[in-house]
Amino acid sequence: VAFYADSIAAGNEFANVSVDGADLSAGIEHSYTVTATWSNIPAGPHTVIIVVDAANVIDESSEKNEGTFPVTVQAADDGPEWSSIGLIVAIVMAVFGALGYIYRDRLFGK
């Protein structure tokens, strides 16, 4: 099973997974699950093309061995999560404010 990015070309194949098809029989459908990892993907729309038996090793009555799947890749936001940081700062300030109010007499005298 070959996996291609955007078009079927040698430089676009990002994975090739072998499947043991020893139990294949003519006229009987089989399902296999394969996985592939595609890394360093530029953001934007892409098409993943999956080709089964790309070398035509298996004699088949129908050679419809391709599937295409459109995907959209979004850039990861690796920056700090400002809303969480802001919430933590607000909580810390509220705790210090509450402690200052509770112990104001001890801290500042009567």
C-alpha cells in the first residue's frame, strides 16, 4: 500500500506499507488496516492518495486500486497559551489581595 501526497510521483510517496496477503482468495473480499505517518506537512489543502497493489502483483478482475482523500493542514500554534497564563496571574493576584485584606491589621498596624 503506497501513500502519496498530492500526486502519484516518486518524490511524493511518504509511506509504503506491506500487507501479507497470503489468505487472499479470488472472489472473496478482505479488509486490512494499515497506518502511515506523514510529517513535515506544509499548511494548506492537500490530497492523500492511497494505491493498493501499485506494482500490479495481484491478478485482479478490477484494477481499481486508488483512493483519494482531501485534507486541510493547519499550522500548529506553538506559542504560549495566553488565556491560561492570564487566568493564573489573576488568581494569584486575587489570593494575595485577599490575604492582604485578611491580615491588614497585622501587616499595617491598627
